[in-house]
Amino acid sequence: MKVTIERSVLLKALGHVHRIVERRNTIPILANVLIEASDGKVALKSTDLDLEATESVPADVAQSGATTVPAHVIYDIVRKLPEGAQASLEIAGETGQLLLRSGRSRFYLQALPASDFPDITSGEFSHRFTLPAVELKRLIDNTQFAISTEETRYYLNGIFLHTVDVGGTLMLRAVATDGHRLARVETPAPKGAGGMPGVIAPRKAVGEVLKLLEDMSQDVQIEISTAKARFQFGDVMLTTKLIDGTFPDYARVIPTGNDKRLIVDKEPFEKAVDRVSTLSSERGRAIKLAIADGKMTLSVNNPDSGSASEEIEVDYDSPPIDIGFNARYLLDIIGQLSSDTALIRLADPGSPTLIQDRDGASALYVLMPLRV
């Protein structure tokens, strides 16, 4: 293998693929990035056996070939090369090391055979569709915060993607929950998504998709089967195994009878919750909302650090209600709202509360109350 490539091109591609390589690996080849050169292109590939990233970039290929070298090491080397530099990659001598040259710099990197590099991308995909990058970002942004980090309920460690009929229109819906809060966001289903299996995309894969959404004007090609999903962003392709489990029937926890309507300006509400919760205990983060006659009093009572309260004006004409929430969870949800006001539907102090931008908004959030 003998290749010459621009430093900026190589750095950008390595930046995309090296992130999924775990810093600690019991299997040495998983610490490496696969470099394959042929036909005027260099293809880079990395994997952790659950997730695989590949990218092809143009290069001057004098001799085809393939090898694997430590991903984080080569990324750090290329990152430290001067801007505008050219990098030359070739397999050196009998040892099979990779020689990286740039200017007067020489780096000999330990290599492992390309033939040992695992491939997780085989298999057919039953459904293919295209989604605008901006819509995919919205689906992930508005639900990612609610993904559970509890490993025992592994089927909650991702975003549930599925199609559903809403009033005769097929919608692509993303749902995430950790048992304390639930986020449900939908967008009109693209052509080809009808009949797709409901799949759970893992937390790490979802985070990588978000990082790869660099060009908001492009469309993302998505392929789905019951076991894997693939996302293509221009020259970058991300393939992930899906969580093998059944997502719970989330519709049962979305309340339908919450008859107390509260409308509040988002920014003053968010800032008041943030200020008052400064005194809440680290463990429970509890904040109490006392709502009555156009006013909401937010309060915290912490035996260790003191108490705090603040009053804000709201639009509310139902019977008075006192209800408690985890302040951090409440702030997470308010932060997802896109309009200037929040519509909050309450039932009683012990029942789930609904939060959204307005009636019929495409994003809907459910928050479980706390006893305060």
C-alpha cells in the first residue's frame, strides 16, 4: 500500500470514525482503524462490534493495499501535523508496520492484518427511506435526554423508532423513557418507511448519528432491518446493531384525562425553576409548584441548606393544586420546547403530567410527579 492524502481530508475522516473506538479494549484489533486504499480512494473503517463507521475519501493511490493501525494514535498524529500538509501512508518492509510521512516527520505505527478486522455490516435491510437531516436531528434532540442509563432495563437504553397511523396520516415516531419521564416526537413518515419493524436504536449509536449531522441541508439515507440500522451521511456510513428487546407499551403511561390546563411563559418559568432549585437536595432535586388563580409559587425546602420560593404569573383557572417534580427532569423537558409558552396539563399531585408547546404539537412529554 502506498498513498498520499491531504492532511485535512484524512483528519476529517479519522475524526468521524475514531470516536466509536473504545479507549480500553480486550480485543486488540478493535482498538484499530482499518485503512484500505484502491481506485483513487482511501476507505477508513472502525467498529466496537455493535457499531461500525466507514468513510471513503479521495487520495493519490500509487499502490493498493490494506492494514489496520491504532485509531486514537493515528488521529492524534494527523491532528498535530501542520495545516495544508500532505501525508504519505505506506506499509514498511517486512515488519508490516505503517509508515506515515509528512514533511520531515516519520511515524512507524504497529499494525495488525486487515484480514483480522471484523465486519458487522453483512445482512439485508428490509426497509429504506430518506429523512431530511434537520428532521432526524429534531427526533433525536427532543428524545435523547429521556433515554434510560439503567443497564438492568436494557430495552430502555435507546430510542424506539416506529411508524404509527395518526388520524389517517402515517407518522414516524421516536420515543424514549427512563420510567420518570417520557418523550414522544413524530414527523410525517417518509416514503418507504411504511411497515418497517419497530426498532430500538442504542444510546451510543444515537449520539454518533447526532455528531455526524454536520450538514443540515442534506438528506440522510436510512436502512432498517429487525437486527440492524444503517445511516448514510454523504460519504460517511454508520451501521449499528439494534437493542434486542421489546419496548414497553408507552401509550399506557400517556394520560388522556388531565383536565387542568396551565399555560406559562417558557423563559421566566425555566429561570425560576433553575433559581429556586439551587437549594434542592442533590439526591431528590425536589421542587414544589403551588398553582392557583393565575399564580404559581415555586418552592424548595431543604433541611440541610435552607428554603427558597419564587412567584410567577400563569394562565390557570382550574381548582388549586400543589405538585412536586424533580427539578432537573423538569428543566430537561422545558429546554426541549420550541415555542415561547408551555402548555402543562395536570390531573392530581400523584398522576403523570403532560407538557407540550401547544395542543397537537408534534412533541409531547410526560413527567412523573414527586411527593413533596
